[in-house]
Amino acid sequence: VSVAAPPVRDGAVLISNDGRIEAVGADHDVPRPPNAETREFPKGILLPGLINTHTHLELSFLRGAVRQPEFHRWVAEVRDRKAATPPEAFLASAEEGVRECFASGITTVADCGDSGAVIQTLNRLGGRGFAYHEVFGPDPARAGESMRGLTASLDRLARFETKRVRLGISPHAPYTVSAELFRAAARLAEELDLPLAIHIAESPAESALVQKGEGPFADALRARGIAVEGTGGSPVEFLEQVGALERRPLCVHAVQAGDDDLATLKRWDAPVAHCPRSNAAHGHGAAGVARMRALGLRVGLGSDSVASVPAIDLFAEAREAQKLAGCTAAEAVRWMTLDGARALGMQTAVGSLEVGKRGDACVVEVGVNGSPESSVITHGSPQHVRLTVIEGRPVREG
Ligand SMILES: [Zn+2]
């Protein structure tokens, strides 16, 4: 299933030593150089490597550990547990997360975190993606301090960037980042030409804070002595006001985005990372993905962290997304692959099996009952993944 063309029975792909796809099609048409290392999966379905547009891989240690049901308390507990964790523990946690991605067919991630462990791990294990370095600071008086910390972190982590792994910036969310800090982070992203990712329009509590200066997030900020005022507008309008949409940020969640907000995102060509299982787990409601797709917004699928969902499973995300969007299985497969690549601006490199693209692929064995796409969407799970390769190099087998 190349995604770029209809599925081919007994298909094959040839990946060159430099990691590019050299040929793709029916097995008898794809050359087999005498020295080529081969893998055969008579019962397998070969797909492009899956693209996970939202992860927090450094938080693997919080799998199932955060039990606060209310979102603002959940956010506070994650923050406290991170603060109580020694820096070196994040490397082991990030490695668990990256390996979990590989084991589930994912070859590209768009990851948010603030330990720096994920870019180091992607670098070391040969993964692909963006590591958006998070910055926090709801107190406008301390925006300068937060920016100095961010700049120092970016300087420290730049040496882990490769052709496959890039840094980005993530001003976390409107309930953890002041308008001043949003503006400064967006300016820095512009200056350094780094991509942005922002959690936006996720919960009703966030909307209440931004619009009216009310609700549990507003109360918690006031309790810390931080003055809070409503803007009168939605979280997406707020992003526009602080100049963040100009950078076409990856907008994570966008559950509470109404029609006007979606039109605004479309106007700026800001992509969305849709995380259906996380949204459902926190009771945020269902994102308007059918509307997003009808508008032509770029929308990828994301798992979010295992503090929100039980495991990284893009097949399960695609099943949920398919129900919400009312799309076909073939469209859902495209959503896990090429649409995700488009959301990250990587569609010329990955997302489909096409000559000239990078050789990122995975094989699932689910048995074909009907079309291969419907088999993948109906039955696919990380347990069915037999092989994951990045630029032709196996990162997971078995
Ligand atoms: Zn997130």
C-alpha cells in the first residue's frame, strides 16, 4: 500500500544504500540487485512508515500513573511529577517512547518536551522527526527568564540535529504561557527559522480562561499571584493576536475550535494534530475533523502522551478518527501516513512509498479480508507490526 497509488498485490520496494526508494511496484517489476539484503513477508501488508504528529516521548514513565480526572488537576500533577524526576531519568523514558514508536510502525514523530531527551534519543537510535522544545511561563513578568532558558536549551541541543531530526519550539499552551512569552517565542522561531507547535483549544477550561478570565485555570493562576484577564476571544484568536499563527504552528488538539477558528487556521495554513483518544480520555469532546478536512486544513494524527492514552497506537487513533470524520479506510490509512507528512511539511520526503522519497516503511500482518486498507484499519495494532525501517535500516523486527 504505497498510498500514492492503488495497492499492488505481491508488491515490493527497493531502497538504495543512501536510504532512498529506488523502485516500488509489483515484485516482478522491482529489480533485486545481487547484493541487496532482502526481507519477505508473504502475509504482510507493506505501508509507508506511520507519522505520529503529536507525542511526549519523555513522559513514558508516567504511563497510567496520572489519575486526576479533572484536566487542570491532571496538568498540575504531570508538572509536579516531572519536577520530581531526576534529569537522567528522562533519557530512559524517551528511549522507551522512541522504541514504542518503532515497534508500532511509526517512523516520524512530532514530539513536545522540555528535557531534551527525545532529540538525543532520536539522534542516537536513527529516528526521524521534530523535537519541539517546550517553554512554560504564565507570569508575564518572568517571560524574559523563560526565554533565556529556552535559548540556552536550544543552544545545548543543536548538536543533536541531523538531516532526519530537527529542533522546534513549543510555547506549551495558553494556560501555561503568557501573551508576552507567546510573542517572544514566536519571534525567536521566526529569527531562527524553527517550526512551532502549540497545544490549543483543547479543553473548555482553557477557553474560559482565554475568553473570560474565568474557570479552574484562571483560579489556579490567581492563587499563584498572577493577574488574569479575559481577551474576549477564543484561544485560536488569541494565537492570532500574539503573532503565533504567522509561523504556521502545528496546532495540537483544536477540539474547541469553532467554524470561525477553523477558517482562521485555514487562512494561515496552520496544520492540526488530531489526538482522538487523548481528547476522549480527558472528556474534552470530539474535534471537528470532518469540517477541518472539508475546509482543506492539513490534519495529522497524534497519540499524545501515555499519561493520557494507554499506549502509542496510531492504528487505534486512525479507527477513532475514521469514525469522527466518516472517511473511508483508504483515507484513514492516508491520514496515518501522507496526511501526517503534509501536516509536518515533510510530504516530499516521507508519507508514501514513491521513487525518490526516503525509504521509511513498515510491515503489518493482519490477514487481508477485503481491501488491504480496510484490513489495516479494522484489525491493525502494534502487535501486528513485523518490521519497521527508516531509510531502509530496520529499527524494529519481529
Ligand atoms: Zn500534548
